[in-house]
Amino acid sequence: MHNLVPSTIFTYTVRLRPGDDIKTALDTMCKDYHISAGCILSCVGSLNKLAVRFANQPEPSIVLGPLEIVSLTGTLSETGSHIHISCSDKAGNTIGGHLKEGNEIYTTAEIVIGVLADVNFTREKDDTYGYNELVIRPKK
């Protein structure tokens, strides 16, 4: 069953600076600006250190840079976000996975966030695999 909920969208744009942590910054922005449903529309930048959880691994891995951010995507909410990242090294080798706290901006991260004005995101246990998964509800 599909749960399609229409919504208008507006955007926030932010530039993170050297030493900032992308995951921590996005989580803080969601709380400070009461973002109940958002998505990452665009991100370019670089990292000194990447903290990422690879598929089916219990703990995050640290990858040292410098690394180019080639993709950042995900759903955002003050009640919990789900973000994936891909980065490439100086040889163009690319790795990616679930973004975790502990990453560090090298030069910049320029991020455009779409905020869905008519929707709320929550994360609730899905009995299929036991994980907290996205639940989409129209705002009242």
C-alpha cells in the first residue's frame, strides 16, 4: 500500500564551514527550525573525515580524507532523520552508506533543504524487519 501525501515545498539553504559535522548540523537545524518533514535537495562540498555505517554493519566506520561529497540524500525531521552519503577520494574511488555523527567538513558543504509544509514525518517500528521506518501523515 502506498501512502502518497501531496505537499507544497519551500527551501532553506545553508553553508557549513570547516570542522562542522553534517549530521549534527542537520539534526540541530531540524530542531531549531521545527522541521517536521524535509528532504535534502542538493549538497556539494568536502570532508576531512567521514563517519558512515555501511550496509548491514552494526557500527559506523571512519574514513579519512580529504573526500569530495558526490551525493547526500535523505529525509529530515525533528523526530528523526535518515541520511545517506557518497564520497570519492583523490583517485575517484567512491564509498557510501548511512551518515553518522563524527564527520568533519574540510572546506565547505553547501546544502539546500526542501521543507514539506503540509506533511509530518515520524519514525515508527515496522514489524517487517524491526526498524523504525518513515511514517508520513498530512498536517492537520
